[in-house]
Amino acid sequence: MFARYRKETASKPVSVTADQLPPKPEATAPRIAAQPAPPTRHEVRQAARAAAPDKTALRKLRINALKSDLHKRLLEDLNLAALEKASEAEVRAEISAIAAEALSEFDVVLNNDERMQLNHDLYFEVMGLGPLEPLLADDTINDILVNGPKQVFVERAGRLELSDVTFRDDRHLMRIIDKIVSAVGRRVDESNPYVDARLADGSRFNAMVSPVAVDGALVSIRKFKKEKLGIQDLVNFGAFSPEMALYLEAAVATRLNVIVSGGTGSGKTTTLNALSGFIGNEERVLTIEDTAELQLQQVHVGRMESRPANMEGKGAVTQRDCLRNALRMRPDRIIVGETRGEEVIDMLQAMNTGHDGSMTTIHANNARDGISRLENMVAMAGLDMPLRAVRSQIGSAVNLIVQVSRLQDGSRRMMSITEITGMEGEIITMQEIFRFERTGLEPGGKIVGHFTATGLRSHFADRFARWGYDLPATLYEPTGPR
């Protein structure tokens, strides 16, 4: 026993209520009437199969009720301030000892596997994020989506599936949410029913609670990738072709301004991370994000993260504030994690005023829609600029739009690479250099297709050659399936 982790006052025994225990079999009076014929072996087997799930569910309910009572006892017995300085082994040993005492008082017998799982779950309840911990530790899971206490979905390989993880009730789920947001100095309640936060490992966290969330709190966690995927990794995964990789290397190295466009979960940030690998270590790079996710490997990187307002509605630092300040910090390139509002004005200004090679992401379905999105965001900033002037600003600032998508089979592909070539009248002109062509659908639902050039020579071919990237003419020739 580690008495130094116990509170001085002993906790009162926590009793398990009668309705939380399985009912005892009632005694039956002897039957006087003639007994029916004994059941056949087949009927006995069917009855046993039907009773097994009920018995398992009943035992699971009893263990969950026991876990709830044990958690209350741990909160009463443990000195949480002292536990912060204890090692994981010491905390687990103390939790195991308290749980063993309680099980003896409750007169509950568990097998070794159940006891180990109970101690494991109790540790996560006290020191971690409860039922979410196993999902956060699973590297095959990309997203965790909670729809109330009884529905937890996960995304694996681009496909959603219902997990067997549940919370006890709404209060249990809310306690985990409060634990996450309070750790980063934020709050969520009826007066402020939604919140963005970041977990300790960098994962993006969003929650929405009652009264906005009707059927229980809604939680979404976009897990932070521990490993950094490079261009070659994405080529190996089939996200784009080696020819497209060569072209993108030349584009980034020669400091073209790049926008990565796509929908939610399409791989925009992953693509931006990979493209940043072509930036040299001699350049000063500043990154600006709402939630820090970029994993740049360069030597000279300055990272900035926006901040929401406090409880009094003050102290907010927006992406636009960060971007304006970044222009005074002598950057060679500025990378904005996602442009979604009035900061687009400052981003375009940066691209047009000596910060060539800057990059950002936007939400759009294709390159032409991406241009329209930029125009709309400029209008959102409240500037009274003629449409032609806005388009001229975009046409001179943006050189390349990389479109990525998540297809219905869960795969992520770079659907096109499009160059902005200038203005014709009041229209921004562009040309597509590479694209992904779908050719069919396999019986299992997998999309069949191939990457190909469009046959158009790059508008920036001369620039590439001047910088030492003389790409062969065959790179732009259309190809068939490989």
C-alpha cells in the first residue's frame, strides 16, 4: 500500500445498490401437477444459446456498475495532487490495492482477466480520458466520433465503423469533455456549448454539448499523426504518381505559391506537410494554424497558433493577427494551415509582396471552385474592391492549385494539379497539368483509375529550367493505365 497517495480521512464504503446486482433466483413451490415431458437435447442447446447473451450482458452491467462505484471510491481515497509526482507503476499499484479492498467488501469475485481489465479501466478513468484511451492508443484509427454516450464511431482506412466503446451515461461523457477542455484553459457549458481544443499529443478536439447537441454531447477527435509522411510515402500509397512528385518538387523548390484544395478529411494537411519537405533548410519558415498540426522538419521554423476569446470575451488572437505580425518577422515563406476567412487578404498580400513560395489550404471541390472561394473570402473581409481587382490580385498571387479528394472507397487521391496562368479580360485563366482518371469500380467497391498528364507543357517550365529543374518534355505526355 502506498499510504502517501491516500487522503488522511478514510473513505466511507460505497455500497452497490440492489438494482445494480443480478436478481437471485426465487424459490419455487413444489409442483403438484404432472410435469411435462423433459426437453430434448436440441431444445436444451437452443435455450442455452439464448440465455448466454443475457447472462453475459447482465454480468457486463454489473461490472460497469461496480466500476462506477470503484471510481467514486478512488476519487475519495486518492490524493490526486500527490499522484502527479508518482510514477505510472506506483499509481497502478495503488489503484489495484484500493480496488482489491473494495471488491472484498462488495463480496464480488472476478477472474484474472476481468480484474486486470477493471484495474486498467480505472487507471484511465483517474489519470487519462476513460474509454477514449484505447482508441487514442490505436494507431490504425484516424478519427474518433462520439454521438452521445452509447455511440462511438472510429475511422479506419477511410471507412467509418461502430466501436464497442461506450460511456456509462451523459454525465460520464461530460466529465471526460470537461477534463480535456479544462487542461487547455477552456470551458464548455450551456452558455458556451461548443469548443475547439488540442489534446496533449496534438490531436484536434471538438465538442458540442446540450442544448445544441440534442441526443447527448457530440465529440470529434482528429488524431495527430506521429509519423511524418513524405512525398515518397504518398507515392507508395498511390496518392499520386512519381511524375507528379517530380513536378511538385520543382514547383515548391522554385518558390511557386501553392494552394492545397479539398474537402474535410481529404488529406490537405498531410499533402501540405509532404510538400514542405522540398523547402531548404536555409529558409526561414513561419507557420500559422488554428490547431498546430504541421510537422515541418526544417531547421528554421517559427510556429504560431491562434487563440479564442476567454470567458469575458477578450484576449482572442486570430489567424489574421498572427499573419499580420508574421510579415514583420522577416519570413522567407509563410504557411497558413487553413485559410477560411478575412485572413485571405493578408495571405494574398504576402504572396504578392516578396514572400514567394508561401502555401495554404482551402475547402473547395475543384480548382475553379477554389478561385471562387478565395473571391468570397475577400468579400467576407468587407473590402469594397471591384471584382476585377480581386481577381487580378488572386491571379498574380496564386501560381498552383493542388486538388485532393477522399473517394467513396476511403482512398485519398490527388485529383489534379492546375496552374494559374494569368487573366483574360475579367476571367482568371488556368490550365490542368496532371489529373486522376477513374476507369471503373471493382466488385469490392475499390475505385480503379490512373494518373496521367494532360499533354500541356507547364507555364512555369522556363522558371524551372532557370532554377536548375529542367524537367523532361516526356513528363507532360499523357499516359494510360499502368
